[in-house]
Amino acid sequence: MPGRFNHSVDGKFRKTDTGILTRRYEYGDCRVFIAMKKFLYVFLVLLFVPASLLAGASIDDLPDLTGGVIPLLSNDTGEQGGGQLFSGGHLSSRGEVYYLVRVKNQSGDPIQADSLIVVVQRIQEMARLRDVTSDLDLPGADGRTKEGYPYFHVPSDDQPNLEPYGESRPFRIEIKNPNLLRLYPPVLRVRGIRLTPTQSYQDTLNTRE
């Protein structure tokens, strides 16, 4: 039937027997359209998500990530001879103790770097197995939680996220021990904001602007 399928010159429009022009998409055109649609959806959904998370999250509201994000503790044996001393094979006490702490992201999701904190939950005396955290001074702490636990911000080095299986830069925890108690290493917890892959992608876009 003449005129039933009348293609335009560029081949992208056709005329049906009802006289309606319809667009004939090429396979590549469809893929571009779908990709643009997905990007627009993600952009609209996540436009205000990072800001709302930060605006509503205080130190005490941060989720506990310990287990997924692991604190790694080691003695700081720098110029000041930090760390606990050993004498004759036995642990001895000293007035000042220094540790180096870093965190490792063992989870499958990125962690918002500037949200990460390490909380000193307990420092235990060896002799009577009691918590003596309140008897000690941690001069470098960035603050205390509402429960009274000292906490430290993890250095972010201007990176937006701590990626999966990545490690932070180490930082020092100083413990002043005026009563010369024999101490176990501190028990640490990690708090912060775990991001979904789409939120991480949005943060990456923001840093490139």
C-alpha cells in the first residue's frame, strides 16, 4: 500500500497509515536516553541527602561502626619512649602512655571521612580489673560523648570518604596516668556515617566541582 511507511530523509521518522509521525529510535539512542534518565533520578534523590545527614547528626547520633570499621592500636615508641614499659618480662606502670591509632574500613561501603571518630570506651586497671577512665587525663581528646567517653576525630586528609578496605592516617592518643596504675590498652569504638554507593558517587561529583 503506497504511503503506508513513508520514511523521512534522515530515517528517524516514519508516517503510518493514520498519518501520525512516530520516532524510530536507534539502539544507541535508547541507551543514551536510559542512562540520562537514571542520572537525573539519582541527582534528584541525592541532591540534599549529604547536607541533611550532617545537619541532623551530632557526635552522640553517629552510628557505631565497630566491626565494619576496625580501630588498630599500637604503642607509640617515639622520641618520648611512649607505650607501656616491660621490666623483667612484666608489664610496669608509667605516668604517661602514648598510643598510635588508625582505623581500617572492612565494610563494603565507603565511610564519610569527616564523620569518623574513635571513642575511648574503657581503660581498665590490671590489679582490680576496674574501669579507671575517669581517673585518667586524655589531653588530646576532641570532646566527650553524653556518656562521658572521650573521643578523637580521625584525620581525613581532605579526602571525602574512607573507601572500602582503606586505612586512615594514624593519630596519637596520650594518656596521663598520675597514680601510676598498671593499665590494659584502651577499648576503642568507631562511629561515623556509612554511605551507600550512590551517596559516595554524589560526594565525588561535589569534590570535582
